[in-house]
Amino acid sequence: MFLNLYRQSTGHHSVMRILPRTSLARSQRTALPARQRGSALIIGVFVITVMFLLASALINIVEDGDVGLTQEVWGTRALAAANSGADAALAQLFPLNAAANATATCTSVSSSWAPPDVVGFHACSVTLQCTRYFVGAVFQYHIKSQAVCESGDTRVSRQVEVEARGN
């Protein structure tokens, strides 16, 4: 906020005049862009760097979401395969066409179950375990079905345990 003073002589008196501010502002306006050229470049590089960091963070978030969804799908498939394996073990333990007085034994349950070759069960394997024990006057059976489904780097395992009573 400087004022330019201009001295003008007229004969024997000198007159002081104050120049308007606009003339000072005009002289500074021409000098400012030359001093500010580098700052615009720095601001531009900073904005580009921040945008790059935001974009890379967003890409990582999307990739993590993809991995989580893939594991969830394979986990659901493994759980369905384990449930189906337990059902198959129960069907082997208590067959529908068995005699009324037949006694179920764990030897009738195989150690593995091959899921059907359908889209939901592909790349899954199921192992079965059967344990028979006596409680009171009743036989009880503990069936453990474990399914493992895998594809590439993804490997998911689910286990289901079922208890049944027989005569």
C-alpha cells in the first residue's frame, strides 16, 4: 500500500501530486506472473500426486473386496458340500431299504464322499468320519464331514458335525 508521490514544478511553486493507485497496481501486475510461474507447477505436481495416491488406494480397496467375495462364494460351496457329505453319511448309516431290526454300524459309512459333478460342487472334496458310542441303552453316532474346495490360490474348508441315535 504505497503511494507514489510526484513533484511537479510550475514556476516558483512546486506542487505535489499523488498518483492514483491504479498506476502502481498496473506496474505490479506485470511483475507478478513472472514470480508465480514456479508455484503453479508445484501445485500441479502436488495435485497429480494426491490424485494418484487416491486412485491406488481405491484400486486396493476394490481388489480386497474381490478377494473377500471369492472366499465367501467358495466358503458357501464348501459348507454345502460338507452338509451334503453328512447327509450322505446318514443315508449310508441308516439306509431306507434296511430291515427294521438292522443295527447301524460305522463300517457302512465310507471315509470320503464324491460330490456330484455339478457347478456348485466342482473342485470340492469331502472326507467323512463316523464314531459309534453307547449312551444308556441307545447307540449314538457322531458324524464329522469336512469339505475342502479350492481354486488357484483360494482354498476354503468347512466342517459339519452331526449326531444321530439308532437302535
